[in-house]
Amino acid sequence: MTLTVDIPDDLAADLGAGFQNLGRAALEALAAEAYSKEVLSLEQIRRMLGLGSLWEAQAILSRHAVWPDQSAEEILADARRSFEFRHAIP
């Protein structure tokens, strides 16, 4: 999905100067709000932001003052990935 946001021209320059990547900042803010309202899970946030791990997703949420909790399913998925990672290394 592509989302377009209209920002008044007089504010666009200030916003552009205040953020290294305005689009990414908006996406992360949306992800944090969706997680805090329990619209998306941590795994869905990870996928939405194109991150490689749940730890990265948690770090982004924490920067937005959203403190992630994990469901039992997410904990089990983390444990499976950890097990697979540990056993993939010779």
C-alpha cells in the first residue's frame, strides 16, 4: 500500500530539515501507534518496517516511548528462531 500525506508547503521545508528521512519517520510513528493500540503485533511491526529482528522492532518502538510486550506466540517464535540460529552455526 502506498500512503500519501499532504503537508502545507510552509511546513514541509521545516519538517524535511528536521528529519533525515521524513517518510521513514512517519512510517515508524504509524507503526508505534498501531502497536500501542494493539492493531499490529510486534512481528507485524517488524515486517512493516522491513527489519531483520524483533529486537530492532522493539528498539524503534522504545524510541517512540512504546514499550513492547510479547505474546506467548511471539516468545515461542523467538525461541524457535534462536534455536535454529544456534544450530545453524558450525
